[in-house]
Amino acid sequence: MWYTGRMQWTFVTSGFPWPLTSGTWLRVFHQARALLAGGDSVRILCRSRGDDAPGLAAYADAGVEVVRIETPEPPIRPRHAL
């Protein structure tokens, strides 16, 4: 007998996968949508900085749960004189 239950997928990314301007972010978005179309559930765990409202809306419309870990902006390091 084959397992016919619903799989739960979690994508872990180094940053919020939006805007869809790079191959990596495009792949995450379209793989998530394909898995959802097959009846599975999808979650994305990512670091985030700033306002991600347009991307969050797009993922929510697709049915993807996004878990963001807020990270502060890195400190600006002064350049040393040459």
C-alpha cells in the first residue's frame, strides 16, 4: 500500500525570496506552487529585513505559509584609510 497522505515541505532560505528577480527565488516560488497543486503543504522559513508586504501577499495568495525571522541591518563598518 502506498502512502497517500499530505506531505509537509519547509524551504529554508537565506533571505526573503522576493522579488522574483533571481533564479533561486523563482525556483522557490514555483516549486512551492507546484507542491501545493499536488496537495502538499508548504512553509518557507527565512531571514527578513524591512517591508516584505508585496511578497508576503503573493505567497499568501498561493497558499504558502511564510515564517520570517527578523534580522537587524548589519552595522556599517568604517573604511580604513589607505
